[in-house]
Amino acid sequence: MSGGGRSDFDTIVVERREQAEIALAREIAALVREKRRVNLGLATGDTPAGVYRELVRIHREEGLDFGQVSTFNLDEYLDLPPDHPGTFARWMHEQVFARLEVPSANVHIPAAGLAREEVAGHCLAYERAIREAGGVDVQILGIGRNGHVAFNEPGAARESRTREVELHPWTREDAAEAFGGIEKVPRRAITMGLATILEARRIRVLAFGSRKAGIVRRAIEGPVEPDVPATFLRGHPDLRIWIDRAAAAELSMDRGAVQA
């Protein structure tokens, strides 16, 4: 493993993304059964959606209780009203929290629709809420095609905390279809910082598809640098990265497929 950072984290290549999704859902379910009071750090969108579907299945078919689980989402768009269908809060409530029956008091998502003068205080309060809950037990992440994690875009500092950010053009392009055109995609967001993310006890990363192959190679094998914020994750003591064959196509090291 070249370029600095730890080299003893797990990189697991699977033939089908469903294998990774099921494996991660089972890991989370086992932790919830063991501890009951678990704090989950959650991402939004297509990358983790299969994990959430499997957790919903486990909840419904196996009776896994999420009543004492607390959640902390990574990020949220600014410049949208709170009831806008494009907010991450809307997606998470419809696709995840309602189906898992997570108590609303246990759900934490950065707020959309804040006035500019409210943002800094809201970010400090979000950091405080994570600390007062005892920290995140498992943090789920994807990797953006420019190497971002959450909305920590290229150039983000390892020491960064929850804050307002300007979204990278690629990030806005990737969201354009969901919003019906790039001109409708917000330019600002609130995101957990890299230092915040790295304080989680476990970090689990998912990356799928050929469009991610180049950035997966840089994230796993390239130098640790702000230009690829995902490289900072390699300093974490309990990091596991799940990728499919397409996303692994440009890696130089041989990593065999693992059945989940």
C-alpha cells in the first residue's frame, strides 16, 4: 500500500454489491442485538440504500428492535426549505427511519433552510449532540467520484469539523438528475467534518461501479492528501472498505473476491 497512511485496514472485493450490503447490515444488526443502545452515523442516497433495505428486512422478519438506536446523518443541503422533497431528511425519514421505527427523538440530521447567521451555531450544536450521545459506533460512508466523503470536498482539512461548505461542481452534477437540472441543485450544504467522522469507533465504506474505479484506486493506494479527502480515512484503527469488481478494476494489488 503506497503513499502513507495505515496499510492494515480491510479492503474487501465482492462479485455483487448485494454481498457487501448484506454483510454490513448483518454487522450493524449484530451490534444492535448486543448493545441495544447504538449510535449509527448514516449516509444518504443510492450507495447505502441496499444496506438500509436489508436492515428493514431484518427488522420486519426477525424482529430487530431499533427503539434504542440513535442516528446522526452526515450532511444536508442548505438553501432548501425543510419540507423540500430533495432534502436528505425527507429521503431518510421515508426510506429508513419510518420503516425501522426509529423514534423521532433519536434522529439527528443537520437542518436545511437555515438563515446564514444560524449555521455556525447549528454546527456547534450538532457536534455537541454527537459527543453527548457518546459518539458514533458505526459510521457508513460512500466515496464521491472526486474523493469526497460526506460533503468534505477536495481541499478539506483532516482537522475539519461540522460546518457549512460550498459544493464541488462534480457533486452538483451528480445530484442534477434528482433535482431536475443542475440549476436547481443547492450550492451550499452542512457536513460533518473529517475529524468528526474519524472519531467514530468503526468506519465502513461502500463504493460500487466502474465510475468509482479511478477514485477508489487513489483513495486506497494513493498518497494521503486533502485533494482526495477519502485518503484520510486510512488513519482510522477500524476501517473496512467494501467494493465490487468494477470499482476495484484499477487497484494494483490483488484482492480476491470474498463471499459476504
